[in-house]
Amino acid sequence: STWERKILFFEDRMEAPPLNEDELNEVYNWVDEVPLSRPKKSIARDFSDAVLMAEIVAHYFPKLVELHNYVPASSVTAKISNWAILNQKVFKRMGFQLAKNDIDAVANCTPEAIERVLRVVKTKIEKYKAGTCLLYTSPSPRDRQKSRMPSSA
């Protein structure tokens, strides 16, 4: 029913939980491993327009992200628009979406908001990578059958 679909829609939007010191350092180290198009000066400001987040996801899954969709922005409205595109076109395909209040917090440079979101995305990237790897490494039933072709040995 429509009501059930609405509940499911809201259930798979998640809020990013607060982080402790070790988790913050883990996030910062993870971000440092990814080559980004612009240097990080203030992580809250640098990630507020979703461009660098799109680059991080594209680093792991180039076919999942069309980087031309994300334009550097300074207005909160434009930043939220970039995040909405990333949420709808990329995160949804990865099996999750960010809650609106997390997107608003990141776009408004709320302290530690981006770190919480980065932690969520890092976890989801790891799960998505594991899932996509399984898709490509599991043998198909056809591969398990003995070949009917005579061997040339």
C-alpha cells in the first residue's frame, strides 16, 4: 500500500550518529587517502557543497557518480541541491539515503556534521564494495557445470 511505501521510504533515510575521538581520526585518515580536486582547509566548509563527497564516492565507484552534476556552490540553497542530487542518484543506489536534517547541517557547516556523514558514507562504501565484489566473484551455476566440450589435452 501507499502508506507502507511511505514508511519504508522514511525508514531507509538515516541520521548520522555522533562520533568519539577515535572515530573522528579514522574519518580524517580515510579522507586523506582519497585524492581530491581541491585542498582541505576547513573540512566543514570544504565538504558543504557535496562536491568532495561526490569525488570520494567516485574514487571507489567511478561508474556510480557523474561528477559534472556537482557544481561548487556557496549558497546554502545550491549546496542542498547538490546534496539532494547525491542522495537521490548515488546514495539511494547504494542502499541508503541521508536524513534531511543531516544534509541541512552539512550545508550550513554545523560543527562535526560532515564527520558524522563521512563516517556513514565510509561504512556504506565498505558494505557496497563487499556486495559488488560478491556479485562478480560468485561462480554462476553454468560455471560449476562440467564443460560438454571435449578437452584438447
